Amino acid sequence: MEKAKIIAFYLPQYYPVEINDNLYGKGFTEWRNVARAKKLFPTHYQPHIPADLGFYDLRVPETRKAQAELAQKYGIYGFCYWHYWLGNGLEFLEKPVQEIMKLGEPDFPFCLAWANHNWTSNSYLAKNGKILIQQEYPGEEDYKNHFYSVLPCLKDNRYIKIDGKPVFMIYQPTAHKDIPLFIKIWRELAEKEGLKGIYFIGHLNNDLKGVTKDDVLRTGVDAVNTEFTTSWFAHHSNIIMRILGKIGRTIFHVPHRITYRRAEKYFLTEMDTEENVFPSVIPNWDNTPRRNTNGIVLTGSTPELFRHHFRKALEMVKSKPENRKFIFLKSWNEWAEGNYVEPDLRYGTGYLEVIKSELENY
């Protein structure tokens, strides 16, 4: 039996770019938020300090190579790079993928996920809640330009394919009425350029109010990637818990907290066993480095608790066809969300070792 393939979401936010310089100050990278994070309650695990790879700079090819070698060593099949195209040709954080294409290394499978959301100050510690850069959908010409900007990736031998088609994920497939048109145009252009098509995956998280799997599939995508977001707990706890949470944040300056053990029960559902659904696994969550007391913290996460969650995901894909046994790992390196498997000073390679051992036993 073929093993499940683990694809890890990868954040390319660890090198300075002009847009971030203008928004957050010269030299800003995600490491600034990670390094200045503070404990907000006595048992709070902060700051999270990287171990083996250090506070790296993604402009450095040796760093990208070391990441791929580490991922491969522990059984991760490939990276899914977040891809930022905000319309009218505005693209940023593209340098790591461009360098991977230019240099031909690392020799490691990859695909792209279009992060088609507004760039807001909620993402980082800035002026609260403002849209800093609007995600635009300007029309057919821009969708064609977007396609040709990533075509070299889609044609690359390392690019991840399903049914012979390059995989492309859309983070918010129901965000705009033009998404079905976007998908149609890309499929036509793919065939024109000699590809078998595009295998579109629509992201679906439980925080999208009223949006269902069928809504996502109606946009024209081939499959759905499910993700449980911890903000669901903040919105769906009972009135007493919401009041206590607000008091905690405003008076005692502590963020919303949920135990990993409790949250993990909701991460996967029966839907994840369906052939056109690819589940996500989540090692941890703590976005207080970005949002301070407005953040949400999963407490008590350990590699062994993650093992229980990861094992369930493997069971859910076990009976799927060989070319549908994909699990997305959220994430490889989202350090400011406490959501990573890269080695840190507390657990080292503990989360990676879980992935490797469970895949070997699979």
C-alpha cells in the first residue's frame, strides 16, 4: 500500500521586501514578531526560538536546501508555497520560489497556494483591523498574466501533480464572483500550453460562515482542502465563556485559550474520508506574536498529542485511491502562529519525528 503524502504549507515571509518595509518599518520580516513575543500568562510558551535552522533568511539558497533536506528526512513529501498575487500584476514574497526555479534546487516537490486575501493590519502588530492592500480581481487580462507568471512552475518536473495535472490551491475560492471565470481561463490556457489541465483545490475552513464543501466545489475546483480554525472556539463558546474571555483580554491582558487536547477533537470530520477532500493536520496554534492579547492560544500541545491527531488523519485517507492520499500539514514554518514543525529549542525535531514514525508504521 502506498503511503500518504504529506504536503506542508510554507510561508515565504522571512526576508525583507519593499512592501513590508513601507508598512511595518525597514527590514521587517516575520522574525520580528516571533522574537519580541512575550509570555501573557504563567504557563504561556513564548517566545518560540528556532533551533537547527536558526533565524534564517530565505534569500540564502543554503537555507532553502537545508529546509528541504530536513523535510525529506522526516517523510514530508513536498512544500506548498503561499503565493501572493493581489491583482493588476502586484505580486510579492515571490523571491524564494523564483530562486528555486532559477537555481533548480532544492530538488524537492512543491506546489503553489494562492493566498487571495486582503493584506490587513490584523496579520501583524500594526494599526488594528485596517485593509492595507486590497486583493483585486481586475478581469481576464490579469488572470492570464497571473497564469503566465506561474507557468514555468507548473511545467517544472518537481511540481506536484494529481492525475497528471499540476496542483494549484485557492485559499478563498468563494471570495469573489470571478473565481469560476479565473478557473475556466486557467484550464483553457493550461491545455493551450501543453498541460493536461490544472488540478484546483479549494481551501475550506470552518470560520467561513455558511460556506459549505458544495459551495466550494461549485466554483469549479476539483477538490477541497479542509482546515479547522481555532477562532471557531472564540465565536462558538457559550455566552459566559465569551464574557470571561473579554474580561480576561481587557482587564488581565490574557488571550483566548483552548487546550490542544480539547481542540484536536474537532480538527477532523467524517468529510475528510471523502475522495475529493484532503484533510489538514495542525501541530499547534498561538498567534499572539502577531495579535498580542487578541490572539488565540492552543495550550498543552506536545509531539505525543499531535501523534494522536496525525494518526487519525492517516486512518482517514487509508482507503482512498493511491493518487488521493494527500494530507496538508499546517504548517512547515508559520512561527508567528506557533504553527510549525521546524525544530525549536523546546521540542527539537519532536513533531517531525512523529510524522516520520507514523508514516513508517502506516
